[in-house]
Amino acid sequence: MPITSTPSAPSLRRRRDRLFISHIVHYLSFVYQYVRNLFLSRRLLIEPSKANTSSSCRPEKKNKTSTTNATTTTTTTTNPVKKNSHLYYKGKTLVLDLDETLVHSVRLGSPDDNHTISTSIKRKKIEVQNDHQSILYEVYKRPHVDFFLKTISQWYKVVIFTASMAEYADPVIDWLDQDQHIISQRYFRQSCEYRNGDFLKDISLAEPDLSKVCLVDNSPAAFGLYKDNGIPLTGWISNPQDQCLLDLLPLLDALRFTADVRSILRLRSIDQS
């Protein structure tokens, strides 16, 4: 039987606090959405009324011309409503770390290979060719990762940014996204900035507009370049009862409705400090 540690009281308290804050953020985001849509709708209703009033003062030339003008006015005022009401939450990018965030890998034959992991954890052996030698890894999926990826792919453009080499990471990502429709882009170690022994991730490569991009990572050093865009996540090794990915979904659901993700993530940083 695998040995699983029971979460301590402070750990449970922190998780409850994070969930509470996430729900509050979610609620405020929906309030913001409602008020903003109401404001846009009223403004767009007033502007066409002014335009119609001014045009009614002009002499009518022909019925055909008047019909054409009315059609043009209707087309012009309908499209912005649909476009502007969704402008502030469409097109956001979520950048995800790989190891200890979505999966955990063990090199077969290494000392770590002796650690027993629950049979309920999904796993796959992956062979990596490196310097003319074959290395075999056992890769384990974090609990709920498949549901997590499927859900967020409906909300965000999903990008994987890992400090691992592409020879190893590519087949792991292929396993996570077997239908090739969840992960939009992949960045590897060569795209990281190496500084003082840490790999920093330049998320502007995935999305230049920093108001529309977040980075989920278990390593605080990864946020070094853009700290206001970081969402720290507890690293995972083997706990079959882990629910951190599920706990993260309310926050990610709320962030997609914000005009600037940094305005919310800064509040989380202040609260956690």
C-alpha cells in the first residue's frame, strides 16, 4: 500500500482560504460583466437614436435611398454590440508548466524508481534518445489533469512552457493531448532565461499583451520576469488524493472575464504575503 500523508490543519485552512478568495473573485467578475454589458447596451441604444434624429431632419430623396440608409444604420449598430460585449475576456492565454505541475516523471533505474506510486495513477513509459543513448522514463499524470486540460481549453489558448528538453517533453505533451486540439504552443528549456541557477520563463513569447496571459507553475523562480502574471501551484509527486488542479478552476474561470489578469493576481499576492 502506498503511504499518503494526511494534510495538516494549516494546509487545509490555506486551501479553504484560497477557495474562498477564488469564489469572491468569480462573483465580482460576473458583477463586472453585468454592469459593463448594461453600460454598453444603453450607450449603443442612445447613439443610434441621435443618429436617427439627425437623419430625420434631412429631406427624403427617394424611397429606395431611404431604405438603403436604414439598412446601413441597422448593420452598423448591431455588430458592435456583439463584438464589444465579449471583447474583455476573449483571447486570453494560459501558460502551464509541465513537471510537478501536470505530471511527475521518474527515470527508470534511478534511485527515485524505488518509490511506490498508487496503481490508480495513470502512467506511461516514454523512451528518450539522448546523446546516442536510450533513457526510459515512467511518467505519471497528476490526478484530474485530463479533466483540467479539457475544461481550460474551452476558456483559454493553452500553452505548455517547460524547463525540460524537447526530446523528453514533446512525447509527454503528446500523451496529454492525444487528439492534438488542446495545446496550442510548446516552449522548452532553450526558450527559458537562465539566471542564478534558475530557469525563468518569458511568457511574452506566448502572448505579448501581458494583461491577457497567466503562468501556472510549481516553481516560484519561473515567475521572475513577470511576477504579476504568476499563479503558484503546489508541486505534485505521487499523492493520489491531490485536488489542486480542481481547486484552481474557479480562479481560472473568473480570470477570463477580467480586463487585466494582473489586477486580480496582484491581490492574491498581497493576501498570501
